[in-house]
Amino acid sequence: MNDLLNLMARLRDPQSGCPWDLEQSFSTIAPYTLEEACEVVEAITRKDFDNLREELGDLLFQVVFHARMAEEEDRFDFNTVVSELVEKLIRRHPHVFPEGALAEPVQANNNISPEEVKKRWQDIKVKEKEKATHKKESASALPDNLPATLPALKKAEKIQQAAARVGFDWEDASGAEAKIREELDEIKEAQAHDGKEQIEEEVGDLFFACVNYARHLGVDPEMALRKATLKFDGRFRTMESKMLEDKKNFSDLSLEAMEGYWQNAKVDS
């Protein structure tokens, strides 16, 4: 870790550093940070663990880069980032660190379920937020600081989770499933009587309802959609390869013939 920090300092050295690294700022590096985070998720989705190792390194470099720029502006440094992270994780895991410190291992509460751990984490997080803002009475149950770049499915899920923690939720998955059917009917109604703007709104409601359904089933909607897209990509490319072997183009085939190639691709995948 020290080698990496020293390397970053060398890259940003005003006299002998890298010209490209020296001209960067928080705002110019931010898109790369987002890109590297997405590439980590992509490697996990593809189960490409050799690539995951590399992508995690690239993401770590982004953290080091931002921390170095902050240190140059006397805001904070990498050690502060790490120490505050450790303090927060200890604070949010009282069942593992009942003494509130890393010092000596003590008997942990192993009887707590993962669901209860998650609930306690969120409760502690809310209390931290109230303490930081000093606005307990007016603080919304919904998160205020979700990044604009957060994928829409993930953002919907986080908002739904926050609403659920205060009891605004379906009792089980059947309510969320019925909502999907309701939204489908509303899309059909909008198609018959309304314009594109209303149809777009109803389709958005459908996506939101699907996220809710996935949440009740214990499925991460973002990862589920990534995997479904990756699966489609693979099958479509297999279909194209089969067509190439048969010297066929899409323009040569009926929809029924394309479906035949698709079904064969599904069997091969």
C-alpha cells in the first residue's frame, strides 16, 4: 500500500510527475472512477475473476488518486479515509465489536441473522444522518444523497427499501406482483388514449413495480438485468454464428426462421 501511495505522489509531483496526471482534478477523474466501478461489476457478472483482480486494482487506484488530490489541497489524506472507514464499520457492526474497538476479540453475537444485521446497519445509518444534520424532526425517511450517476434500477431499489423500513410496503411478493399486472393494464390504456409522454410514464411505473417485485423475491434487480442482458448477448452472437455457417442473413429469414435459430442458440448456451 505504501508503494502505491508513493507511486501516486510521484505521478503528481509538480517537478517530475506525469503531465497528464498533474492536470487532473476531482471532476475530470470522477468519470474514470465510475467507469472502473462498472468494470468491477461487469467482471463479477461474467465470473471473470482474473479480470476482477485487475479491475479491483484499477478501482483502488481511483481512491488513491482522489485522496492524493485532497491531500494536496489540505482537505484530508488516504490515512484519514481509511481510519474513518474503520471507525464507521466498527460502529455499524456492534454485534461483532461490542466494545466499539478492534483491540481484543470478544465473544460476538453469532445468533443474529443477516437480515437483522442489515436492519441494524440501516438504523445506525439513519441515526448518524440525524446527528449530522441536527434535523431529526424534518429528516426524510428517504435517502437525500443518492448519486445522480447511480443506475436507475439501483436507485429505485434503495428508495423502496427506505420506504419499507418505515412500514410503507407490501406484506409479501403477491402485492408487488399484482402491481405489475396493474401497471401493464395502465400501459395498454395509455396506448389507446394517450400520447407518448403518458406511455413513458406508465412504462416507468412498470419498471418501478418490477424492482419492487424483485426486492420482495430477494433478487438484486440491477444484477438480474445485467445477467439477462449478458445472456441475450451470448445467445444472439451464437445465432449469428449459426446463420453465418448456413450463409444466411437476417434479411433472408422470416421471423419464424429467426426464432428457430434463436431456440437452437438457447439449447447451445
